[in-house]
Amino acid sequence: MKRKLRFGLTVAGIAVGVALVFSLLSIAATAERIAVQQFTRLVGYDIAVFNGSLRQGRLQQRQIPLGSPVLQSPVAEYVAEAISSLQGVYAVSPVITVRGVVNGLSVTVQGIDLQTYVEVVGGVNIVEGKMFSCGNCSEAVVGRSLLLELNATVGSRLNLSIGSGVSEVLVSGVFETGMRIQEMVVYVPLDLVQKLAGMEGYATQILVKCESPRVVEAVVNSITSAFPGLSAVSMVAALQRVEEAVNTMTAFFLSIGAVALTAGGFGVMNTMFMAVVERTREIGILKSVGATDRFVFTLFITESALIGFTGSFTGLVVGIALSRLIPTAVVSIGGARSPGARSLQPPTNLRIAELVITPEAVSIAVVTGIAVATVAGLLPAYRAARMKPVEAVRYV
């Protein structure tokens, strides 16, 4: 009975470590996929170009007055036309981002050129209504969260103020992103924002879509060479930084799992030493009838591996359950406690159906569990193999 209990507890120790390693690797893989999907969905363009110069120059012929709603140094719109002529560029779209006030609420206002914005970014995820009907009309597409804050609907009229400019805009559509902070935005025609902000002929950034991902870096170099005052940021590089951050998180998770597995390994070693002590007479009898040191060593190392095998697959089952429950529980609690949360339901991008279980995570968890148990059994097995038959038989 004691042996069974000890075996069960030892298996549980390995299972906990394996479950932790597997669940953390699965969560990290899920987070990486979600991050890449969100990044790709929200950032349809390949390059963002903005004015990186703090001095007056030929790209910036005006200063931003104190208190201006424009938060970035402006870029003349003619630069967009020049960039569109560069080799490898498919389309460009000037965008102006400013701070504005809608019905007394401070928001981010994005002025976009409808035709080119759709070509470069792919449009906006409109769930109600439609995009503005023209490029210079007083219409707006409002984020779902902002619309709820304003207690407005499609067809409502809102008072939009940008600096000293004021205009009444009609809500033509509602968009969603799944993230509240990104839904506190108002999209309006570029011409309207330029007029209200007093920034005719200027944008805060130029979005670029390339003909192929393979030419992105070449286009970045062409832009910075042709316009020294501009900064061009490749979204490919930004995505790589996101993946690097996820890799760092994965390494951190693996270190936590390694600690748990190390503790389980010491448990296996303790169990195997106890097994050697309890079976000393049996070892002596086996050696007396002709069992070799190698046979005894193999016998005990196989038992260690069996403990690791049982614990690993038990931990794999537990890990699958944990990796499904932990994200949902965390997101549910976080959503319930977040001030101004639009919904208490977990975001669709963390649903159980989308959990990522990779063959690598399964292999790493199971192989590591078995390996740790086997290594932990080496010293007890060696001690058993080196016993002298006469002394072992006399052991009481």
C-alpha cells in the first residue's frame, strides 16, 4: 500500500511539472497566433511614413501652434504622390490623426481618403450602416464603444470640434475591432479634418502598400533615401518585434515549468532510493542466481522511465484542461473588473475552440517529463547495480 501511494505521489509530481510546461507553451502559442492575427487584421498596410524631423524643412513648411489638435509633425500631401511613383509601391494613402471633441467627449479623429484607404488598408470593419458616401461630406464612422458612450445610433448627428473648427456630422456607420481603446475613434473624410484643423494639404502619416512583402525593405530604403526628413517604419519589422516579445514570454514560461519538473525529478530520485533500500534482499537474491550489474541497473532505470511516462501522459491530459480553462477564466475575470468594459463576455479571439496545441508543445512536455524521471533514476539504479550479493542478502 505504501509503495502504491509513493508511486502515485511521485507520478503526480512529474504530472504537475509536465502539465505546467504544456499549458504554458500552449497559452504562449495561442497568444502568438492571436497577436499576429490582430496585428495583421488591424494593420493592413506595409509601411507607415511620418515626419521624423523636428526642424523646419522642405517637408514641413509650417509649425504646429501651441494647443493644436495635431499631435504629429505634418507631412505635405505631395509626398504621397511622390512615394506612389517609387518602384514596388502598389498604393499610398494619406491619413491625418488629431484629437477632437464629439458631443463634449475627447476622442481620436482620423481623417482618411476613402478610395486610397480601402486600397492600402482594406477598409474598416463596419457592422452597422455604411462608409461615408463621398470624400468631402460631413459624415462619420464611429467605433462601437464610443457610440455606446455617446448614446447614439446610426443616423444620429454629432457635434465634432477640432481645434477652433466645428462641424455637425452624420453617423453613417459603426465599426468594431474587439478592443475598446481602438473603438474610441471617429473616422471622417480627410478633407473635413484638414479644413477643421486648418491643415489643408497636409497629413500626419502616409500609409504604403507594397506590391509584394519581398520588396518592403527595398521600398523603405527608397523612401528614406528620397526623403531624408521622413521616417519609414516597416510593419514586417514591427511584427517581428511582436514575435520576439512572445518568444521572451515563452522562455519565461519554460523556466517556470523547468523549476516544477526539477522538483518532480527530486521526487523520483527519492522514490527510487527508497525502492532500492526496500528491495535490497531481492537485489542480493537476483545477483546470487546470476543477474548482472547491467540487468539490475536496467531494471531500476526502466522503473524510473515508467514513472516518467505515466506522469507525462497524465500531465498532458491535465495540461490540456488547464490550457483551456486558464485563458477563459483570466479573460472573464478581467472583463468583469475592467471599468467601462463593453461586454463581460470573453473576446472571441480567446475562445476555447481557437486554442493552439502544437506538436512541439506536446513533444517538449512529454519528452522532458520522461527524461527528467529517467535522469533522476540514474544514481539509485547505479547504487543498486553496485551492491554486493552477500551483503544484500544479509540486509534486514
